[in-house]
Amino acid sequence: MTATPRSRRLRTLAAALLTTAALSLTACQTGTAGATGAVDSTQAPAPGTETTGTPASDEPAGEQPSAGKETGASGSSGASGKEATKAADRKVARTASCTAEDTEVTVAEAPRPINHLLITATNTGDTACHLYYAPYLRFDQAQAAVPFIEDSKPQAVVTLAPGESGYAGVLTSTPDGAHPYDATSLTLHFAARSGEGSTGAPSRPALPGDSVRVDSSNAVTYWQTTAADALMW
């Protein structure tokens, strides 16, 4: 039987439909399902999906820096800061009380106010030293040290670098003072850091004019950084 043109077109259309159905069935059996139900095995995993293989970080697995661990420049900077602090602490620890061994002490009569002496202590050593509190003074063989003028206490300890000087003012007498006498010698002790007693050997500076009139009003200031501050009291 000879096929007509119409019958040939029907056979071609049927063959095409069978081929399309076969391809759709194959796709349903492989790959992953898309949002529409169609399958596409070429799509990458969605964000957050676990995968196998090399970690995303450049650090080797098992060697990730933990939280708070110092690394790189910040760690070096922290170490340098600690070393600088330790060095500063050691420098402070080496700064001791000034003593007669490394300090030259002189006594001069102040032009004003009247009845005042100016004590100057100069650091003649190679390292800095501290002038703690006030000098312990004894004129001649006095039983007790000259009282401190408490109102003259400075805000900070006077520290002398090599070659620098500290000062203390001495009120020798007043019109209302009792038991006046002419002192011919002076002994100066440097106060210890603890404030209890003195440290080192005493200094025995010469008095101006070989003698000084003193009485019961005699008093001495705390160590000061300038002569002007020492003579304010």
C-alpha cells in the first residue's frame, strides 16, 4: 500500500513525540531537583551546603588561630611594650636616696626673708637620686632634729639627675623664740624612703659666718626643686 503524504506526516510527528518522552524520563532519573521540579545536574550547591575538599581558609586544617591569640605585628608590639615597661621599672628601682657620698651640701645665709638659711644639695654622682621628705638637721649637740614645716610638703618627691640641685629653707629664729644661742656646727642626715630614720653617712656643711643664732622657733622645709620655693616659709 502506498503511503500518502498525510500518513507520512503523522508517522514523523509520532516519532518526535516518542523521542521527547524518552528524554524527559531519563532526566527524571539523574541530577538534583530544581525549584520547579525540573532536574539540572549542572547547578552548584546552594550557599551553606556542606561540601568535601580543602577548607576555604588559607591556614592548614587544624592550625586556625584561636580567638584572642596574638599573631603578626600586634603580638610583636605587645611584647615590645612589656619589655619597655620592665626596663622603666628597673630604672626606677635603681634610683635610690641621695646620700652624702654622692651629694654635695652647702649652706648660705638668705638675703630675705631675714633669719633664714638656704641649704643646697647637688647630685655629684653618675645616676639620679631622690631627696625624700626633709633633711634631718641638728645644730651643735641638740637633743632632737629640727622640726619640719609640714605646709611646705611638695606634691612629688624631688629627684636629682647628675649635676642637678635640690633646696631646703631653714628658719633660724624669730622675735618670739625661746632659748636663743649661737650654733657653730650643723649635721645633716638624708631621710630614708620609708620615712623612718636616715640613710647613709651624714653631711657636715660649714655654717656661714662660722655661727648662726638659733632658738626654739627653728624649723626646716621639705626638699624643693627651686630656691624660691624653699624660702617661701
